[in-house]
Amino acid sequence: MLTMKKQELIHLHGLLAEVREHYEEMADTDVEHDEYVSLGVRPTSIHKSKTDHKAAVFALADGITDEMNTEVKEPVSAAAD
């Protein structure tokens, strides 16, 4: 099993926060992130534990993917054009 160091997890957390922001701008929507907000952990919260950042990463990723799933109306083919 692959385990991430705290610094790597914080970096991933920051990247996902940027992805959410970019997606909200591009899709002109807000990603549901009540669970993420309730955790009170931001990428800049370096004093928070590795476990806290891991929970935040999963909450953020879930919010992003849930929002993307709601906009997909037809399955995307796995084949290349």
C-alpha cells in the first residue's frame, strides 16, 4: 500500500483546491463542499494533522466528482477518436 507523507498530502490538498476553483469557473457552478468546509482544514493549515488533511482531500475529491457526475448526460466512450 502506498502511503503519502504529510507534506505530499498537503500539496495534493492544495492542488485539489485549485482544481475545484478552476472547475467552478469553467462550469459556472459551485461544487458542493459542505463536508469539506465543516472539517475546517485548508491547504494552508499546516498545523493540522496528516489525518485531517487526508479527510479534507477525500471530501474535496468527492465534492468535485459528485458535481462532475451530475453534469454527465451520456457516457463518454473509452475509445480514442
